[in-house]
Amino acid sequence: MKLVVLGRDGVINELGDGEITSAADWHPIEGSAEAIARLCQANYQVVVIANLPAIGRGLLSLEELHEIHEKMNQTIAAAGGHLDGVFFCPHIPDDDCNCRKPRAGLLDSIMERLNIELTGVPLVGDSLRDVQAAMVVGATPVLVRTGEGATTLKQNKHLDNVSLFDDLAGFVDDLLQAG
């Protein structure tokens, strides 16, 4: 099974002015839906992981989250793709849970649900948390400059060994050209 794990905010959609708390706040990064569609057409499974502390802070209900993900799924479907799962952590950092990136809980859930090891599987993110989460389970960290990516790169000069792309579309182009 070919699999790609994607962060949500800053990879698929724009960050906006803060946390995404409504479907009206969710805006795709140009080319991201089409990039996911190209992965699907190349027989990749695509799953999304996200830390969503707005739920834990009471700023986002599960109903509102469903509306956001419905808009995301419709946008991706209109481009010809689909997601095979969305895994999220609803906790705030102080909750000290196992599912909040950079810990492995979300990735453990993916491995359990899909019955797959994540060793070598690309995990595309825009933050140091994403890179660290990938490393915890042996996935291949990929950093995009969208979202927090450019800032993450400036603040963490030691990320020289992490694959770097301008955006999700650039990563997908490279992955599919490599075969």
C-alpha cells in the first residue's frame, strides 16, 4: 500500500489569522486539492493528521469540525481526489496527551486502522512538530514552506536533512516523478 500522511493547516489549507473555527475560515492553498487528486490517481492512500486545540479550548465544536472537513472533502473531490481518513487531536498542549503531535498517538492510530507500518512513509507538514512526529515512528519527514513552514525553517537550522518543498504540489510532483 502506498500512503502519504499530510498535516492539515498550513499544508492543505491556509492558516488565516488564527485557528480555523468554521467552514468559512477554511481556504485551500492553491494547488493542494489538485495535488491530493494526483496522489489518489497514482493509487496512493492519503490521510490527514491535525492538532486541533480549538476543540479543547471550546472554540470549535465537533459539528463545526465536521462542516470544515466536509468543505475540505468537497474541495478535494471537485479536483478528483479523496481522503482515506482524518485523524485529529482535540486536546490543548497542557493536557499532556499522547495524540498531540509531536507524540505518536495520531500516527499509531493510522497504523492500527490501516494495518500498516509508517517506516519510510512521507509525512508532509509545515512545523517542527510534524517533523518530530514523523521521526518518532520512522516516517520520512517532509517540510513545506507554506503555513508555518518558512518560519519553522528559519528557527530550526538543523533541519538540513529534511526534504523541503515550496508547497504540497511541489512535493507531489517530485514524488510522482520519482516513480
